[in-house]
Amino acid sequence: MQRSLEPEIMDAPDIPEELLARFHKDLARIHFFLGTHATIERFLRQDSQPLQRVLDIGCGDGLLLEYLQKKLSVEGIGIDQKPMPRPGVHIIAADAVSGDLPHADAAVCSLLNHHLTPEQNIALIRNVGRSCRRFVISDLIRHPMPLVLFSLFICPLIGHEAGADGRQSIRRAFTPEEFAELVRTALAGSGGTFSMDVSPFKSRMIVDIRYRP
Ligand SMILES: C[S@@+](CC[C@H](N)C(=O)[O-])C[C@H]1O[C@@H](n2cnc3c(N)ncnc32)[C@H](O)[C@@H]1O
């Protein structure tokens, strides 16, 4: 499968707020089915150093941060260029690829990387490394299997627009090999290391970057 570069409905600069809110509701449903939040929590817990502050890059409506604040008792800060407010969650409107990021112990991100070009992903990984010692990335995998499974089992449970964007997101995603190469380029010469975990049925990959010991 070739990577599709067609934009998603969600990327439209003038997307109405009501539609954006519906997208985030459907994304919450998708994360519930895939267990995304618990998976990110499990990875964050694998740390020998204390975790006090966590950034969520491309946090959307801040649902993951609300979850992590509760489960890990951390201070959460969300970064998003089109944020949706959530009571009790601190969200900053910014471009995470090029903007200054607050200092934190770790950053996470979910379903962001397929929206970015390879060059933007490399810049994002380097930018996060300036303010965090760790970056846990969760994203989709471009492969026919998740495309079929998503169309059969998840699309009937979510709105039409989110279904269309979800399918386009899988077509737009990187393969694990492509993404590993981007991470290697971003970390080259920095001493940073990473590991990658691919779920059964290729529904997601997690990339766990450690910038410094
Ligand atoms: C598919 S949504 C995922 C939202 C949330 N992380 C989740 O998993 O439900 C992608 C989010 O990334 C944000 N985004 C895209 N490019 C960004 C950038 N360069 N800097 C900050 N946020 C960005 C979008 O505004 C959107 O909220």
C-alpha cells in the first residue's frame, strides 16, 4: 500500500467547532475499543525515574491527559494547534513541531504522526527532545489488515465523517519500518535510543524514545 497524502476532513482549517467536537467524541470511542489510554499508561509506568509532569502533543480535547492525571497523579499539559477545552486539563494552543514546549519528564502523543510529513515528524521528535527526557508515540499502521478491521468493526459504531477520516488515517499512516527510519534520523548523533511495539492485527505501533538515560 502506498502512503496516501490526501488530507482528512479534520485537517480543514475552517472545520466547524461542532464537527470537531463530534470527531473527538468518536475518537474517544475508538480509543475505548483499542485500549489506547491504558496502553500508553502501561508504557509510561516503565520508568525508573519519577514522573511528575507529562505533555500530550496533539492532545485534541485532552481526554488522554485527564486519564493520565487520574491514573498516574501527574501534572498534565496538552499542546494542540486546534485545541478543544476540557475542565481540569491545561491545554496550550501551539504548533508542536516548531513552537517552544514546556519542560516535562515525558511527552506522549496519539494519532498525530500520520498527519505530519516525514520532515515534520523528524522536527517534532527533535523538538520534544529539547524539553523532555522521554517521548511515547502511539499511531496507526498503514496495512490492509487494520483497514479491513476498522471498516468492518469500528466504522458502524462511529459517525460517517470519523469513519472516512479513520480509513484515510490508516492509508496515510507510516509502516513500522518507515517510522523507525524517521526516528533513527531524528536521533542520529544525539545518544537517544528507542524501542517499537506493534500490536497484534497491526492496529497500532508504540514508539518509546529515551533521549537521555
Ligand atoms: C487525530 S487528532 C488526535 C487527537 C488526540 N491525540 C487523540 O488521540 O484522540 C490529531 C490532533 O493533532 C493536532 N495537531 C496536528 N498537527 C499539529 C501540530 N503541528 N501541533 C500541534 N497539534 C497538532 C490536531 O489539531 C488534532 O487535534
